[in-house]
Amino acid sequence: MAEQASDTITLPQVGRIIAVGSGKGGVGKSTVACNLAAALHAQGASVGLLDADIYGPSVGRLLGVAPETRPEVADGHLMPVVARELVTMSMSYLGSERTPAIWRGPMASGALQQMLTQTKWPPLDVLIIDMPPGTGDIQLTLAQRVRLDGAVIVTTPQDLSLLDARKGIEMFRKVEVPILGIVENMSTHVCTQCGHEEPLFGEQGGQMIAEEYGVSLLAELPLEIGVRMSSDQGIPLVQIETSAALGTHYHALASAVQTAMSAQGDATEFPTIEIVDD
């Protein structure tokens, strides 16, 4: 039985809380978290997004929030920043882009807990938490103190990434957080000139680790220039008409996450979405 903190954080106005994690940085976890949140919103859910990466917050930049943006304060609570139709909170809203958070683990964990509990979240179907990479104090504290309904693990097909992804899975399992599935990011590189796909980082790594742990492979996402362009523009792929083909991958991921969560029961069901081809 995993050790449980006696002072568990509860957010009664939030239906589901989903962590998006990875064992290491550089696998596109934050990009996946933002686009997953945007896709769930597009499919009818009310969605919040918490940037839990205290040391390297990126949600604000990925959603086009101006660097000088600061949350309003009302009745001792931070008012979330609405960005690209998502309700968000990030450490980047509380300091300058060039100011590092030079904090030890307990201080960073405390800051994150304050951000989570002192933000005035509206009623939400789902809150996506963009976890920091790794398995340190922040990740462990959050997983122990917050009622996480499930975790999505992001990896690339590369052996080194898979090695650290396993550590992330093991951490969530030790604190009894269900693994909803694996997202294999950067599965293939797609040439903008001819459309040829090439597996730069290896093949079927996500499928292998999903089978190893008996969980679902939720998505295989390509590495395309449109991903970088949308990130630089601060607009999720699913909200850019010219990136409709790329956005389809994230809509499929959102549907897979909804299916995994609905199978667990107990919490508020996601809205039922019917997608009809034109």
C-alpha cells in the first residue's frame, strides 16, 4: 500500500485530474499537455491546465500568453489566466522569463501546492497537470497529496527516453496513480517536401513499453515543422486550420484519454462527443 499524506489536497469543483508526465525532459511533454487540453476543450469539456514545472514553465509561451501577464488576486486567491480558451495557471505568470526559481525541493513543492490550492479554479470537467520531468520531490509530493485520476506518460521511441519513462511509470505506480497509457511523441519525421516519413529516434518504442506494463498506447505523434511553428506562435495545433492533419492526432489522443477515464468510472463523465466526417 502506498504511503498517503494525511492532508490530501481536494478540488471538489474539478471532475478529473490528469497528470501528463515523462521520465526526462526534451520529449515534448508540455506540447502534448497543451494540445491534449485544447483537444479536450474542442470536444466539449471544460478544461484547466496547471503548469507544474516550477523550474522550467512553458505553458504560457505555448499558449501565447504575454510575458508581462500577471494573474489578478481576489479574496486571497489567484484568478486563473484564460489562454486559448483554457483556464491556466503557471509559475511563468508570477515572475519574469529570465528569473530562475533557485529553490530546493521542499520550497518548490510548497510553491506548487500553493499555486494549486490558492488558484480559484472554476468548475472543470478535467484539470490537466503538466508535470515537471523526472521523479523528484515535486513529482512525488504532488502524486501523494493530490487525487490524481490517472497519468499519461510521454516518451520518444529512443531507448534512452524509454529508460526514463519506465522510472516515471514506476513512480506513479508506487503512489497508486493509474497509468492511462503511453504517448509516443516524435514517432517519425515527416519531410515537408515529399511527405516521406522516417523514424529518426527508433521504431515502436512506445508500443514496446505499453505492452511491457500492460497499458494502452494512446497515440503516436509525428515530428513535423508545424509542431514547432504552432509552439512559436503560441497556438495549439488543434486550433490552427492549416494544421488540421496534425490536429487529428491530438483529437484521437483526447478521445483515447476520455475512453480510458470513462472506463474507471466514479467521477463525472466527460461529455459524449460524436465526430462526423464532412
